[in-house]
Amino acid sequence: MGDIKGFMKYAREGPTRKPVELRVLDWKEMYEPISDDKLKTQGARCMDCGVPFCQGNTGCPVVNLIPDWNDLVYRGRWKDALKALHTTNNFPEFTGRLCPAPCEGACVLGINEDPVSIRIVEWNIIDRGFNEGYVEPILPVVKTGKTVAIVGSGPAGMAAAQQLTRAGHSVTLFEKSDRIGGLLRYGIPDFKMEKWVIDRRLEQMKAEGVEFKTGVAIGKGTFHNWRDRIGSSNDRTCAIRFVAASHCLRVAASSGFRARTSWINSGSTSLLRSVESPSCACDSPLLKTIISTDATVTHQRCLFCLIKMTSRNSRMFEARSPL
């Protein structure tokens, strides 16, 4: 614990959002960079609790060593902070941007003050690690000669592939879409996480020896076809699936209803295929007003995508308060 009175001296700070008039012009991430001094100050606010509720069942589900790397950031030991972060988390650049941060909700400081800005510190540790070349391929010491097929290239499939490759196995990761990433790529809009963040990590995984195969829909056809698709020589097959609820975004429009995640998918696909104006696909004159009768995170993301894609008026309603 670098500054024993840090939580008393410093207030919570986070990155500033870009002005709305700039955000509507593109799909890039909405936050401005935050300075190293502010990040060190946030690290100093961590109280190094005897029982850190930010970890484990009460906070971070991957048991990140949060007090450790908060202290290391405060001391300016960024490389050591990255090592501590990677001890429990393969992809902190994903969780730092997308996780709803239950660690901050469990932060003891949050009892009577604003909690520590844990998510932002995590996000910046890994981004600094990539920018300064700290993130390097980790090659296995010994090859086992075993082969593993992993079906599904979402974050769970990617993490399994990376860990098994580092253990010495030969791993092939299969994906039915045309790019690796699963819902990270096609279910998350770019203003939450730009897709170069995924590609940057995939380069490391390729260098470690993971083989990627896209456009392969495992499970279609007969059992023999299924075996042919993944290869009968694999010692183990691991199917990693993220089951998404098939709820609908309740959009009141004369053009009818549409599954909520498909709006995000449309925007992501249009951007990935370098379509100059992604609004062309759904900018129907029939779509006058967009109404969402819920305010969950997914509804909010869908609504933001729709606004960017159609430039229509919108209303969001939530039965509970606050949003």
C-alpha cells in the first residue's frame, strides 16, 4: 500500500467521454485517454483491505489481484502490474472495456465514498503493456504431441486455446463466422470496443502456435461430416459456447420487430466489411421513432447502434429507478 492516506486525499476520477457532437461522427471508442498521473492517483486510493471484497465471489469472478496491481501502478511499476494482471486474466483488454465491474460494487471504499476506479486502471495496464512491448508470445517449454480442437472462438474459446497451446498441445480453433472473436466481434459495438483490440491479441496467439479456421460450422450434417470438419486425429474436442438469450429489443416501429443483438451485428458487420455508410442497410423511411421499453446494458447498446445507423429519434423507458 503506497499511500496509506490515499483514499482520504484523492477523489475518484475516470476517463472523460468525448463530446457528443464528435461521438456521432464515427464508431470509435467514446473515451478520451487518461493521464498516468491520474491512474497512479486512483491506484493510491486502494486501501489494501485485510479482506479484499473486490476479489472472489463478492467481486471479481476471475479473482484478479486487484490490490496488488493497484499498488504497482501507484509505484509506477507497470510491467510488474501487467504480470500480476495476466496471472489471473488472459484478456484484460476485453474485461477492462466490457465488464460491468462488480469489483467496484464490492469495493470497501464504496461504503461511504466513491469506489476505486478499478476497471479503468485494468484497461490502461494492458494497453500500456501492448504499447510498450511488454506483451509477448509465451511459447511452450515442451510439446506434448497432443492435438485439441476447440469449437467456438468467443472469449472462452480463445482463452482455452491460449492456455492449452502454452501447455504444449497443438490447438485448432474453429469459428463459423468469417472472423475470429464470436460475440466480442459481432455482438459488441465499436464504440464499446474497437475490433483492433481483438486483432492485436490474435497476433500474439498466432505467434504462440494457435491455428485458426473460420467459416467452419461444426455440427451441421451427419456425425461423419462433423468428424471430417474438425479432423479425426484430434485427441480432444472442446465445444465452448456462449448461450445468448433470444429476447427481443422491443422497438415500436411500423416496420416491425427485430432481435436486439442483430442491430449490433449489422453495425459491426458493416464496419468490418468497410461499408462507407452502415446506415444504408436499415435507414428505412418507415422507421420514424425508436422506443425501448427496457434500459439494460444490451438495450442501451442496441439503441446507440440504431441511432448511429438511422439518425432517428429515440425514447428509452425503465420501470425501475435509476437506469
